[in-house]
Amino acid sequence: MLAPFVSVADLRSLCDTARHLVVVDSRWYLDGRGARDVYAHGHLPGARFVDLDAALAAPPTLTQGRHPLPAPADFARAMTALGIGDDSTVVVYDDAGGVIAARLVWMLRTLGLEAAVLDGGIAAWDGPLEHGDASTVEAARAAGADGDASGTATDGASGSEAAAAASFTERPWPDAALASIDDTQQAAADGSALVLDARTADRFAGDAEPVDARAGHIPGAANLSVRDHVDGEGRLLPVDELRARLEHAGAGERPVISYCGSGVTACHTLLVLEHVGLPAGRLFPGSWSQYAGDASRPVATGA
């Protein structure tokens, strides 16, 4: 199985050895900046753009959160339109230390596909970038998606390679990889699992909450921000440092349930667990956006 994180050198090697390599630009911004415009301004050669909201999540609801996992059929359709098939090797990058790219990588690896985050993201790339949005209505339609007048596939896939023949088999999300809202609340309360909150310390403490219904965290959860898994250049810290951080929090002693604001950056924690050789954890997909939306559930504040 491909390692969960790869370097630029690894990516170049995969270009020569992988049977069907797909590079995906998964940049996304909480502040609402247009990620597709950023992609058009410059992206890795041949990279295909994926819209997190359209392709990697179901529509938001108060009861399920801001980024629920998509229905398996919808995800399979989006991956096929992106040019990802059952035999693909996928490398995903962003400009946020890999914490956004981790969502698609975790989804694919959980379903048994070869996928990895590009360590350091687009800033680590040492070659020329491509410019412009090369997607076309014909390419989107050839991949099985309906296009609009701008040439953007409605399932969130974009790129000149999107029409490449691909077939992604619909698969259910494995129950063993997921934790429900009740599972997570109970585990945090009784300590049966280590519930790790991947958000920044100010959001965990309740000092800031830019998007969700209430500020704070799930009582009994511990804070281990994914932003601290990487250095100032967005590259992963050394394995021994990452492992020490996780073990200090209690990982390895108890099963891990990972959550964040909406189930996106929490995936980075799960990939790092695998990267350092600790037991696999589970994702609470609804995360804080689902939990905070239920006024009947208790909230904790402070560190």
C-alpha cells in the first residue's frame, strides 16, 4: 500500500511507475475564497481540481454537519468524473499543510485505494506550474457528468484529463472507520477512546468560533491541532516528533476518534496515526458542526 504521505521526489517516481496516476488539487478555504480561481492561476502539471463541497461531501444540514460524507453512489460518480478509477494511484495536494488534501486521501484509502498527500503541497513543487482552467463541457460529459456553460462539471471535477477512461466502483463507507455522534460523546465522557479535536486551540477553548452554532468542544476531548503536525513550510514534522505528540496525548493506549470542525482536517490526524505506525483511528464525520448544532448536548470550554 502506498504510504499516506509522499514527497515531490516520490511523486516524480510515481509518474514513471504507477499504472494510472492521478494528481488532484484539493485547495479549499474556510473564508470562502474561490479555490477554482486559485487552481486556474496555477497548479501542478496535469492536476485535476476537485471541489470539496461538491464532490467530497453531501449537502450541509444542521443535523449532519457542514461536510457529511457523500452517499457512496455520489462519491463513485464524482471520482469517475475526476478520472479516478479502481486501479488509480492518487496524489492529492493543497496549500494548507495537507490538512485539506487529507480528506480525499482518507476517503480513498478507507475504501482500499492507493492515495497519498503530497507533503509540503504546491509550495514544495520545484517545477513549472500550469495556468488556466482546462476543463471543458465535452470532457465533463465524457466522464459521465453534466457540464455547465463555463465548462465546469457539476460534481466538482475539473481538468483537461477528466475525460480519461475511469470506472470507480461504488463502495459503502466501512462502519469500522467511523464513529457516530453518540459514540464520540460517550467515548469522550467515559474515556473508552481518546477523542482528539483537530482544530486550533482557540476554537477548542471556545475563544473563537467563526462558523459553527456554539463555541467550545466535546466534554472529555483532548486538543491536538493538525496545524501543529507540520512546520512553517507546511511539511510534516519528523516521525519521532509526531509519534511523541500523539503518544503524549494518549494515542496507542486507547482507540482514537478524530474530529474537527466538519470532518475534513480530522482526516489528517488519522493519516498521521498511520504514518507513525500507531493503530488506526475512527472519524466522527459530523464533527463539531454536527455536535454544536444539537443544543441538547453539553459543551466544554477552556483548555
